[in-house]
Amino acid sequence: MPFAMLDLSAAVVLYCTLVAGVFLGLWLYYDHRDHARFELERRQTTFHCIKCDALYTAPAGTDLAPCPRCAHPNSRLRF
């Protein structure tokens, strides 16, 4: 029994280290997950309608999208 030989201060340090490790792991997991979700929402493709002069966006990777005002299909803007 190796834990029976630990004194109180060593046991407290070990417990605090384990708790801090768990919280650090949870923090890193949720930070990575939220960052990935935010990047998916942030990445948009911009369109300009040549018929009604409206600017609008669509999800990333869309090359052709209808205008929300007049439904005219437009290709994405290229910079």
C-alpha cells in the first residue's frame, strides 16, 4: 500500500494536482470545441447580386447562391 505511507501534506498536494489536472483538461476540451464551432459559423462566402445590387452571405464552400431579395442566382465574390 503505497498511499498508506504518504503524510497529510503530500496527500493534499497530490489531490490538488489531480483536481487541477482534471479542470485543465476540461478547460482545454471545451475551449477547443467552442473554437471549432465558432470557426464554422464565422466562415462565410460573400455574394453580390447583379440584378438588385444586394450583398449577402452563405455558408463557406458555396459557389452559387440565390439572392434573398430577388432569388437571382449569383456566383461568389472573388478577391
